[in-house]
Amino acid sequence: MTGTLKVALLGCGTVGSAVLRALQEQADDLGARIGCPVEVAGVAVRRPSHHPDVPAHLLTTDAHGLVTRDDVDLVVEVIGGIEPARSLMLAAFAAGKSVVSANKALLAEDGVVLHAAAAEAGVDLYYEAAVAGAIPILRPLRESLVGDQLSRIVGIVNGTTNYILSRMAETGAGFGEALAEATELGYAEADPTADVDGFDAAAKAAILASLAFHTPVAAADVHREGISTVTATDVARAAEIGCTVKLLAICERVPGNGSATGDSVAVRVHPAMIPTSHPLASVGGAFNAVFVEAESAGQLMFYGQGAGGEPTASAVLGDLVAVARNRVTGAPGPGVTGYANLAVRPMAETPTRYHVSLDVADKPGVLASVAQEFAQHGVSISTVRQTGRGDAATLVIVTHSAPDAALSATINALREMPAVRGVTSVLRVEGLQ
Amino acid sequence: MTGTLKVALLGCGTVGSAVLRALQEQADDLGARIGCPVEVAGVAVRRPSHHPDVPAHLLTTDAHGLVTRDDVDLVVEVIGGIEPARSLMLAAFAAGKSVVSANKALLAEDGVVLHAAAAEAGVDLYYEAAVAGAIPILRPLRESLVGDQLSRIVGIVNGTTNYILSRMAETGAGFGEALAEATELGYAEADPTADVDGFDAAAKAAILASLAFHTPVAAADVHREGISTVTATDVARAAEIGCTVKLLAICERVPGNGSATGDSVAVRVHPAMIPTSHPLASVGGAFNAVFVEAESAGQLMFYGQGAGGEPTASAVLGDLVAVARNRVTGAPGPGVTGYANLAVRPMAETPTRYHVSLDVADKPGVLASVAQEFAQHGVSISTVRQTGRGDAATLVIVTHSAPDAALSATINALREMPAVRGVTSVLRVEGLQ
């Protein structure tokens, strides 16, 4: 390829505007890094009148026409959502154009189909911006760690929920109060469902697991629990045992230990207590971090800003330069392999650990009967702390690892015990020795 | 390319053995990720009898013959040092073979020549393992962040010195005692010069700066101070002002602010106090971390194991798979650009901040005369703390930022002042607001 490399930009919101600005203001640097000049061929938007800052001759409402234009070399998709983003991407591949995307929802829903279409066309599909904003994590998984065997990823990949949980820990506020503050400050959207109920984190977990374990994982495969049920009591109880509460995206390869079904993957998003000494515990506010465990590399952590126009644009532009260089050399970069084709393990069978706080009657035999209930469900107890207060007592129990179904069945059984006046806090625990 | 991809391994020490083991034990996984089978063509060592675990038919003492063998597709260089590594790499390029290396000393000394030779031959040169062991940092700089403008990198990139400084902080030991412990435990080599005097970190700083700022920086361009002069007093003084002492590799782009000479880079390795709240402060023991500041991405941190056979092999194998995939697709990956060609700013002109502790006579006017000395050298003081003890007092001073030469001239002048009985601690300070 010679001449000038031309970029079609689909969408011009916060991220798109930042990408467009960089392509205009830093064209010389970007061109020097790519090996040829780069320019914007057009910007597809729904309402051109809403974009007075974009040169009028670039604006179009015909996204499909722009994507398939002969002079367009690569497409940047920052529309978000499933349609029309999916059709436009497929049209781009069919027309022989590489795509850079920030679209976690689409990649998590249809990554296999999109990668197959890109491979078929011999073009690139990169989407670093889809997970953890500016933090380079997908390329390290796809390329840097591709010679290693990954066992586990634990990420804080949603800034909104991390901000809310950080504020709950700092102020003692309940979820509703902290959410209201986050909304007021612009850290939470008017409809916070995607963040608060864990949909956003689940999409990112699916993408991380797919790349880390070389196996297809979709958002629907991810067990998902949000943070709206996390109480001020949960946060206080966590502090008492030297922990903090975080919404975690956890991707694990579970060894089959020679079973007929072989290894499997477990992918889940839920709030959990983690020790304050864990590297993820100090990731506060709107920051993101991804903790990776690999057989040879050991423990790694990637930390940075997980959202925002500029940080996300940094990730888009990194992919854009990489894809453009591939265009110059004439060969696409490495694709994504799904050869491992591992089964997804249901949450019920996934080993987890629980923290449980109970209000009980302070009389002989109560601890014994509670312990008996755990034993009947095959759940082993790690630590118990009993604190008396008059005729009542508080029991704080942390279990060893057991199948999640056994743990939740234990909790249900405890709620029915006459000696248990109330189950005041239940949260999973991660990262404890 | 079809058939089987064949790898020549140069060197079979700790890292080489781990790479060889992975290539043998994980050949199926690696082949699936590359897109074709991979096998070891030969292993060049100096003394074959020292390697009873390596199949005899693979061993050779003729490294040059192995590198240029027709059936070899790519070369892994883990010999280290300048020669014969350099000649072997150049021979590999001339024979059309890509190279994966872990050789920081060679890349920092001769990176420009080696990259030019690889580009000329249309092959790849990757060396993720050369900096910060298993931590993916060079590929993120070369590719993920290539669309951004980097302003600063601060790294803890030498595990030996970080272990020694961590132990000094934990136990109050002096440098000699902590070094002896590190040597006994195998964290320091018998001749610790390369680590302790900062040569290792300086080579890594040169490589980081070259990639981050798209400009050639060699090890000789790096201002280098080791940790052997760090005292127990320095470490105690750091703790008193809420700091900890780390050996830092600092790479900065210094804005030219429209001057005729333009922007420049300043690259330096020296011990410094950093606030305990800084993300790098909690990087303990033999761990490494690299903190990156970019215009759009903001602050990022990469954390993990910086040395050891297995972690380093993880980085080598990641590069190996990436280079092998490029071999399969038929085009090399993105090269390294040095287009920016920035001047290297001398340490004397580089802005830094100092912490100084002085024993002074406790009488009126001493603080005034000390402050006057700073002012005469154009150095502005940020904070002063004076503690009386009988007829003597301790002055602890933290300066604002000033050219390093002005700061060191101030220290020399203070040593000559009659009222100053002793300069008990001098260290630069980084990361303070």
C-alpha cells in the first residue's frame, strides 16, 4: 500500500470526538509511526447538525456507504450497542477493511462470528478500548502472554461500581446514597443498570476469558450479580476482617484433573470481599485494574483509567496505528484462536468462599448447631469469630472453598434455623490465603 | 510458510532451559496458537557436557552454523552480553531469520544498528524479556500506546536493588548488611556491580525511553547512580516524611517550549524518596513495576515479577509465538521508529527535587543563613522542619524543582558553611505533589 491511509469514523460521541481530534492534531506523529500519512475519510453520525465542530464535508448519515467506500482503508467503530454496529462491521470486513472497535457489548455477544469474518477477509479486528479503557490488557493477553498458560484473571473493570463501593467504604453510606452521589457527579449514568447490575463487567469478563483461555466465551456464559444488594453492613463487616468490597470480574481455568470432560472455564461477576493487602484492594474511585495469574509469568497487574473520552481514545488510536502498520506491510496481525474450546462451568459447581455474619441467640450449643449445618452441606469452615452482646451474639464465619451451590444452600438452611435470628451479611471472599 | 517452524536456541542457562522445556512440553498449545507446529532445531552452548538434560542431537557448540542453517526459521538469543550475541544476531538477520532476545545490555548499546539490520532483512526483532521480566511493557509501548504521546516513565526495574532497599526499610539495616543477606538468599549475584551500581537499570531505562519517545537512547546516555551510598539514615529520614527509598529508572520528555532545540529527553537511574501513597511505593522485594504517564491515557502501571527463569521465559515465549505468527502470515510485525530524534538532556540541566537533612548549631540565624544559601543557587524551598536537641538542631529540607546542577552545588556549599555540622542525608525526591 502506498499513498495516504484513510479512516472511516463511525460515531462521534465522547470517544469519537477525542479520536477525531487526535487524528487531526497529531497527524504528523501518527503518520511517522504508521509509515504513511493518515487522514479521516468521513464521520458517520445520526444527526450531523449536532456536530458543529466536525468539518461539514466529512459528515455523513450514510454509515454503510462510508464503510464500503473504495478509498477507505480502515474503520473505527465507536457507536456502541449491537445494531447497526454489527452489520457495519461485517460490511467493512466484506469490503476488505480492517476494524478498530470499542464495542464490548457486541464483541462479548458475537466475537466468534466477527473474528471469523475478519479472518475470512484477511483483515484485522482489534478492540483494546472495549475493556478497561486506556489500560493495555487485550494486546498483552493476545500477544505478550500468548506463550504462557493463564490460570486466572481478576479484574476491577467497571469504574462506576468501583466509585460507589469506594464511597460506601469511605463514608459508611448505603448503596442508594452512594449511587445518588455518583449520579450527581457524572460517574453514573441516568439509567445505571448496565453498570450497577454488572452487565458492563460481564461483557468485559467474557472478552478477557476468550482471549486468555483461547476459547469462546460469550456474555451469556458469565454468571452475573450486581452491587445493588451490597449493604453498609457488608462493607463494615469486610473492614472488620481486614477486607474491602469490590465488584470483581473473575475468569478461571478450572483443571479437569484427568476427568473425561477435561479443563473448563468459570467466568463470573459479583461483589466480593478481598483482603486490603491484595493489590486490587487499593484500586480506588473510577480506576480499573486487571490482575493476571499465569503458570510461568506468575502474578501480573495492569492498572489505569478505565473510562473517559481521552483514555479510551488512547486505546483506539493504539489499535489504529497497529492496524494501519499491518495495512502498510500487507499482512494482518495475529488473529484470535478459539482452539481450546473449553466447557463453561456453571456457577453452582464453581468453587468459591463465603463470608457470613449471623445474629444468633447467645446460649450454649448455638455455635455447634450452626457448624453442623455447614458440615451437612459439605462446607468446611476456615474461621469463626463470636461476639456476645447481652442475650444475643454475632457469629462471623469465613468458609473454605466449596461449590457455590453448597454455600448458597447452607445460607438458605441457616435462615431457617430457630437459633439464627438473622443473616446480616453474606458475601463471597476472594484472595484470602 | 508451511510445514514445521524451527527454532534455534542460543544459550541454555536458567532462561534458556525454561524456554526449551516449554517448547517441548507445550508444543501442542504453542503450535495451535502459532498456526503451525513448532520444534527446536538446535541448542548452541559452550560446554555440551554441562547440559545432560538436553537431547544430545540438539546440542552444538557452533552457534553461527546453527543460526544460519537453512531449516532454522527463528532464533532465540539468551546468551546475554555484547559478543558473540551481536555477531550472531546480525548473522541471523542476514540469513533472513527473526530474532527474539532477552539481552538488555546489547539492545541498550546497539539497538539502532540491530533494528536497522532487522528492518533491512524484513524480519522481526523482539525483546520483551529484556525489561522487567514477565511484565508486558515493551509491546504495550511499541503497540498499545503508539497512538498516544508519552510524557514520563518511572520504573522499578531491578529486583536485586529493590529487595535490598525493601529489607533496609523493614529492618533498619545498612546497605552492606542488606546486600550480604540478598547475596546469601541468591537475590544478588556474587559480583553485584551490575545491579547495585545501576548498570542493569540504566540499560532498561535506555530501552524504555527509546520505545516510549520514538528516539534513539543508548545506555551511555543515561545518568546513573547506584544504591551503595544509600544509608540507614536516608531510609529513616524518608520514613519521617512519609516516603520510602527506591532505585528508580526515570524517562522524561522535557518540553522545549518553543525553543530552537525543541523537546528533549532526560533519562536517569538513581535512588529517590517517593511518597508511600505512590503506587510504586508498595512494590516490594524482587517485584518490578513500571509507571507510565501519557497525554490521553493518563497514568498506567504495569506490575509483576521482574526476573527468574520461568517469568523471563514467559516473555520470550510470548515474543516467539508473535514472531512465529508473523512468519506464518509472511510479513514482519511493526518495527521500531526513531523518527523523533530528540536530544538527550544532560543531568545537570534536568529538573529534580532534593531532600536534605542537616545537623546544625541551634542558634538564631542558622535557618536564615541556610535558606539564603539555597536562594543564592536559585533553589526554592518547599518545606523545612527544624527539631532542636540541646545545642544542636536537625533541619530537614525538601526543595521545589530546580536544575540538578543547582541542587548539587547547593549541597556542596552547605557542607562548607560553619553553622552546618554535617549533611546527614541527601536524596532526590520524586512523585511529591
